[in-house]
Amino acid sequence: MDKELIQQIRDKARNLLKEGTVEGVIGYERASDDLTSRPLFAYSPSDTERLIFDETCAHNLVKYLLDKKGKKIAVVVKPCDSRAINLLLNEGQIERDNVFIIGVGCPGMVETNWNHKSETLQAKCRTCQLFKPVVYDFLAGGEIERQAEEETYSDITEEEAKSVATRREFWLEQFGRCIRCYACRQVCPGCYCPVCFAERLDPLWVGIRIAPEENDMWQTIRSFHLAGRCIGCNECERVCPVDIPLSLLNRKLEKDVKELFAFQAGLDPEEAPPFATFKKEEVMEFEK
Amino acid sequence: MKSAYEPKVIGFLCNWCSYAGADMAGTSRMRYPQNIRIIRVPCSGRVDPLFVVKCFQRGADGVLVSGCHPGDCHYTEGNYYTRRRFALLREFLDYLGIAKERLRVEWVSASEGQKFAELLSDFTAELAGLGPRSKI
Amino acid sequence: MNLFASKDDVIRWLGELLKEHVVIAPVRVQEQTTFQPISQVEDVVFDFNNTALSPKGWFLPPTETLFSVQRDDGKVELVPTKVERDAVIFGLHPCDARGIALMDSPFLQEPSDALYRERRSRTALIGLACRQAQPECFCTSMGSAPDDPSNVDILLTEGEDGYIVQAVTEKGKALLPKGLAEYKGKVPAPPKLEAVPTKEVVSAMRELFNDPYWEQVADRCLHCNICAYVCPTCYCFDMRDYADKGKVERVRSWESCQSPGFSLTAGGYDPRTTKGERLRQRFCHKLLYFPEQFQDVACVGCGRCVRDCPVNIDIREVISNLKQVTEAKSGS
């Protein structure tokens, strides 16, 4: 644990609350296992003593800004999480003036479960090229220097090389395990529809059956709704209680969106997302 | 004798061009396979990827999304959005194990009755070649 | 009288059971252990911590068709779902067995749930005592124990070179293989667990209903359904009729009080709109409504929700916090 960094976060949070700049600070605190971490909502200066930051702080706290609309809130963000802020700004979900962003440089997060902490970096962190948040008001701990592997999408291209039938089998097996707890949706900063298509009754797009065909519908549309919007925090995969490899879906779309539309979500709060714009002269594969 | 496999096709046709194109094929008495069930939409841009995925989930063998040629959209630019959306969806469905050949996106104008008829013959033949989709 | 079975005896016995029964046992799926009907005894895992999902799914499946209505030649026929075979759940821990006993209260109370009743009466439970406790375990604070035989038909306890077999019910005795020797040795002591102040909090729950604590703890809740779906005692469900080509099916699926549409009523009114209200419902059902209705706390202390909650809403901590809130109230 970087004590210096944590002290900076605590000091900043305490001052923001004392001065009344914000109503609350969303950060991390130690979890009940005394090993990993969990989100902390600090509303009084004394709460800020519980704030921590280390390699177990995987949660993307930007999601909670959607619960606190209209309030002035400070939030601790890692570089990947900061892209979610740009996404929400881009989509008009939050106001920049209402958010005070306490950025932290990221050494990479390790794989954790309750009461378990591994030494291994999360897969997304091994290839992450962002060491500093893309947007922040205060950067705690200064910039971090580290080496990361290049994102090659090797697991995706491996999937692509398989036959359509093999892939169908693979995904039905994966989706067959889904228990439709919707944790993937609930944790996602890009999922904020007032009524999710999965909850609409008329027309009924996805039924209540927890069965492969309906799970397939749910997962297909859920991930496609995030095409060009997923910022790659990979929280959906992390929280999945039945370990469905959701990053294989999200990163496939990320890769295709990059190739087809030269776009990456959450890097620029002003740039039009790929499905809200077009180029008249572009030619798609099916037109050739 | 078992009857030959007849693929089920759902077609989303835009009101201004492709639906009129299909009409043209009909009124001109052109022959084309009867495998398609047509759903008329105001613009190909109205077609939510959700509709297409739902068609496949409910047992369609192929889906056709058809609208005005780029530049000719009745609403000026609806079909440019269609183009982007379904270019990505085709890749994604393929990745999930629904061959991209099963989702066709075609530009058919009101005067292209011939094109519509030929396109359907071609599409139906291609789907027949692919065979029924594996049941879940 | 306790009997003794070597591991080979147990495997042979399972093979015998498999001939006449559906055998549901813990198996490895990907990185997880979970209860599933097995096709071969080799798949059974004997050494596991609490499974990913509890075995409640055998009695209340994630999804099932309750009945279907078919129209044939102008005749309309209602076809109920049949339970085809007798079943044995093998290897469930005492906490999971208590979970099933608790589900009996709402489901077997008249008018009872036909499918549940049928499956329950045709299923035998072979429990496996816990020799090790996980850090998330707290069954002793919830009316059970790592070696509690009260809710199973047969209880196995791992001893040296095999299992100590205790037939608890007549149903269990009938299932035992013949020729097992008597076991005269000691039964190994169960692991010790930390205590949670359940009793104090249950008696104070009514007064805690309007406490601001709920909104505080719900701040970090994501309102996914993980806690409810991994819980051995959560039994809420949703139903829907599926109509397709002359056939209607009534389908029942798991649902949870945490999901956004759960308490939405016709006309659009939702009595539980805030995060705190929704989270409070979970704890009030477990610690207040269920005890008032059925005299038991609707938690068995298996620790699955503690283990799987993505934001660490730890029921033991919630109970401890509620105790502090109560004490602060009565103190002031």
C-alpha cells in the first residue's frame, strides 16, 4: 500500500468535504475480509480516514455518479474508470461541474475474490496502456511509469479462427450457465436505461426463462448495446458469479469498432460515438 | 418423401424504397421464392438490432434488412446509420455463431423490382445451402 | 448407531443409487463446484467448500414449466408437469439442508406447492458434515452447525480412511447399503465458528425499519440479484404465460427483491423505489417477516452472499451494525 498516495486522497477528500465543495466523496475502504476493498461513501470529514487505495481497488466507482445526479460529488477514479466519466459526459448523463475527479495513477489491479487476493494482474491490466486518468481535477500520487504488454486481441482472433458451429456451441454453453442475476448490467457504468429492454413487458424482448435461448438474447443485446460505448473496465466479467468470459464479447466489439469506425469509447467527451455519426463515403463489407 | 428444406426469412423493408421495390416485383409478376415474411418499417434506420436478434431467437433462418440506396434516404440520412449498425452486428452475430451470411443488408430502390426478386432467390438459395440453424 | 463406509464403499453405493435415482451431487464446472444431476460417479467431488449455487435449485429450479395447456381438435387439456423419478441429493452441507427445511415452511404450508411437495417427498438428502469452516461461514449463529444432522436423511462425516455414516430418518435407513460395519470410534469434532448477534437484532427489527442505516448501507449496493440467487433460502419467483401455436405454458423463474421491476405494480406504482428500501426488504424478509410468520430466521449462515457480493455487503456486518444502532437508540 502506498501510504503517501492514500494520505493525499484522504487530505483532498477531507478538504473537499470541509470546504463544502462536495456533498460526498466516493472512494475505497477495506472490505470485511480485511484484505480486499469495497466502495466507501464518505459524507463527513471523519469518514475520509477510512479511505484507502491499493491493487485490490477494482470497482469502477463512476457507476455510482448515476445514483447521485444533481449532487456535487467527488469520486476516486483509476485511468480505465476515467473513461467512463467521458462516456457519461458524452451522453449527457452527468454534469462536469457536479463532479470533482480525484484521479489516481494505476499500477494495475490484481485478481481478487472475497478473502482471496492473488499476485496476478487482471488480464485487462496486463495490456492497459493508460497509466493516468484521461480526465481529472486532482491527481493523487503523481504519474506512474510502468510497462504493459501490447493489446493484440490474441484471444479474440483465436475465437474468430474457429468455425461458426464451434463458436455457437461455445457461447450456448457459456450462456447456459447464466443465472440472469443482471450483475453485469448493474455494475456497468454504460447501463443506465430507465427501463432496460430486459425488463420491458410489452413487447417482451427477453422472457423470464433462465434458459440458454433467452440468456443468449439477453447477453447478445446487452453487449451490443455497449458497442462503441464499453470503456473496458471489465467490471461485468469480474462480478459474474458464474464466470462467463464477458470480456470476449466486449473486446470483440471494441476491436471491430476500432477497425470499422476508428473509434474508442471514453477518450474524448466531445467526439460523436460511432452510431451517432457516419461518413457518406464509407463502404461496408456487405456493400462490396 | 420428405419435403425439401425451406428456410424462413424475415425481411425488414423500408416504406419508401425497398417495400415499393418488392411491390414492383409483385405487380410486374416476377417470380421469387415465397420464403420471406415482410415487415414494413418507415426507414431501415428504424430497425433495431434487437429485432434481428429476436428473429433469430424465434427461429428465423435468415434476416434481410433493406432500405434506400445511400444518399436516397427519404429522411436524408437514416440509412447511413443502418449501414454502420448492421455492419457491426453482422460481425458480432458471426462471432456468436450465427453465420453473417444469414443477415443481409441490401439497398433496393422503388424501381428495382428485378433486383429484389433476384436478391431473394439468391438469399434463399444461400440459406438452403447453409441448412437449418442448429436448434438450441 | 453409527456405521462406517470406506470411500470405495461410498462410491459403490452412489453407483447403486444412480441406477434407480436421479443423483444430484457436487461436480466441477469450469473453476466452480456446483450441484448437478450426475451421469457417472467419477464426477462427484467430495472435498469442496460451499458450492457456487445452493442445492435449492432442485426443488425450486431457476426456471420450470408448472403446467401447459394444449388445444387439440377443439379440446383443451391442462397438462401438469410430472416429477419422473425419485432423487437423492448427495453431499449437501448441513447449512444447505437447513435451507431446504426453511423453504418447506412457505412451500408446504397449505395450500402447498404441488411440484415442490412432489419433489420434496421423492428426494432423499445425504448430508456431508463440514470438517472445515470457511471464513464466511456462520451457521452456528443461524440455528445450524457444521455437524448438524437434523435436516438430512443420512449424514456422512469424513473420518480417517472413510466416512462415518449416521442414518437419521427411516427414509435414510432404507437407502443405506447392506453390510456396513458398526463404527465405535469418536466422531471428529466440528470446526468452531465466530458468533453473530442474530437474536438481539431479530427482536429489534421492527424498530429498525425506518432507520437511516438502510440508505447508508445501500449506497454501495448495485441491486444485482447475486445474493438472492446464491442464497439457499431466498425463494421469490416470477411467473409468466408463454403462448405459442395452440400451446400455453405457465413458467416460473427465480426473481429477486433487489431487481428494479420486482415491486412494480399494475398502474405503475412502486412501493420500493429507493436503494435503501429495496435492500431493507432483503434483510427484513430474512430477519423480521420470515421469523414472524414461520418462527425461524431465513438465513442459514452459509456465507455465499458474503463470498459473492461484488461490493461486500456482508450480512454479518449488517447484523452487527444493526445491533450497534439498537444499542445507541436505547442508550440515548
